Amino acid sequence: DFDYIIIDSPPALGPITINTLSASTSVLIPIQCEFFALEGLAQLLNTIKLVKQVHMLAPQLTAVDAQHNQLFIYDSNLKGIFVVDMTTGIRRVLTQSKEGDTNVFTSPTAMVYDTIKNRLIVADYEIENVDIYGYSYVGRLITVNTQTGEQGRFASGGILLDISAPSVTLSQPKSLTIDPATRTLYVLDPKAGFIGLSQGKLAFDYAILKYSLDAETPNFTLVS
């Protein structure tokens, strides 16, 4: 394993450079301070923009909108969601996380499509360090409007503050299932149930949580 891999490519916008950009997560551009170099820089920046728009590097999660024949794909490298028209094959960027965004994707694990409200719900979580006892997790359910790409917060878990008592909260959601008949979202979370300390480490158990998809302020109910 390597912390960094640097790929040197020629100063031309050919296939080698395009493939290099597609496989990269960051770009370093050494240039000379002269007019023609700056002109070339503008072309390169435009090429980078196009590559980010149409190339998926690490497709991870999918969800289907059968009514509109669309496939949604989350790319873990670009931290964005593509939408693919399954009739024409045309794809476009629906949303892409940027630094400073309130609902930036951290560790997405599952994604489902809510037909009634035309939105995606993405399961995500962050890792919190709890001193010498190990790690706890804070789960989030992020919504994405499938028309505008606007992101919002459906539900959030709580930070583990008291390690002396068992508790249940949205921690590390791994699976999402929608029951369309009852408009209920079921969440399988392997870290939702905090048991306590075991051999000096934080111990968790699986839990199934359910949320009403139409509630103004969704709160979970423990199923199991």
C-alpha cells in the first residue's frame, strides 16, 4: 500500500493525459509564468472539468427510479451521484460534495429511491474517537432531490456521551429498505445498539430502526 502515487503525464491533452486524469483524485500543474502557458492552463482546467462530469471512477452504490427509467450511481472517489438515463445511456452529474457543504458525503453505505417525494436517501456515517476505548459512530441519512441535486438532512444520530449505560441511536447505517405500502424506511445498523465496555473496548450490537418517510421531524422507532 502507498500513501501517494504520482503519475507523470505529457504536456498534451491526448489519451494518456485523459486516462491519467480519470484515474487521479488530485492534480498538480507545474507551469511557466508566460502567456502561452496560461492559455494552455485554461484548456487543461476545462478538460479536467469535463472529465469530472462524465467519468465515474469508483461506482459504489446504486438506486433505481423505475417510473422514469433512471439509474442513480454514487461514486466514492468523486463523492458525487450520477444519474443515467437507461433508455438513451446518457449520464450526467446530479450532485457532487464540496468542501464546506453541510451534508457532504463521508462514508456512504446504502442508497434508496423514494418514489413519492422524488428523492434519494443516502446512509452515511462519521467516526468519532472516544479516548482510550476505541471508536464510536454518528450516522446520518442524507436526502438528494433527484431534479435539482439539492441535499438535505433526513435524520441524524447522536454522539456517544455516556459510556456507562446502554443506548440506541443511528450510528453506522448499512442497509436501507422502503416499504411503499406504509411509507416506512427500515434501517439496518450494526452499531446502533451500544452495549457498554467489553475488555476495555466499546461494544455494539445490531439494531433495526424504522422511520416514517412523511414525518416532518423523522424520529426512529426500534424494531429489533
